Amino acid sequence: MKYLFAAVLLASSVASFTAAEAAGGCGPYRHRGPYGGCVPNGGGGGVVVVRPPVVVAPAPVVVVRPGRGCPYGFVWRYGRCRPI
């Protein structure tokens, strides 16, 4: 009886093992890469999606003249603008 139970257990575990599980969950014609992502196999016919590179323009340079810190009629004293 225990041999029959072991045979049924072995057959059910082999039957439930699919190709997607063997490939690390990536699906057919793919496998896990060195950083954990799914990558296509060498010649398996996997689909490769190529997206254009992202180009970011540099921020414009803003030049600000040094001016008064307080509005007219006020002066900077003791950490804040105070009236004259």
C-alpha cells in the first residue's frame, strides 16, 4: 500500500510540473536572467520588444541678480524683515 501511495504522489508531482515553472515562471522560450528578469532564450523564437530610448533635455540655466531680501520700507534685522 505504501508503494502505491508513493507512486501516486510521484506521478501527481511530475504531472503538475509544467514548462513555465521550469523556466522560473517566465513562460515558454524565456528564462530568468542574472538580475532576476525574464529574458528570451537564444533561438527559441521569443518575442523581443524594443522601445526607443528616453531623452531628457537639460534644465535651462537661470541667472538671478542679487537684490534686496526685504521689500522696500523694510530691513533685515534679527532674522526677519522689520519696518524701518
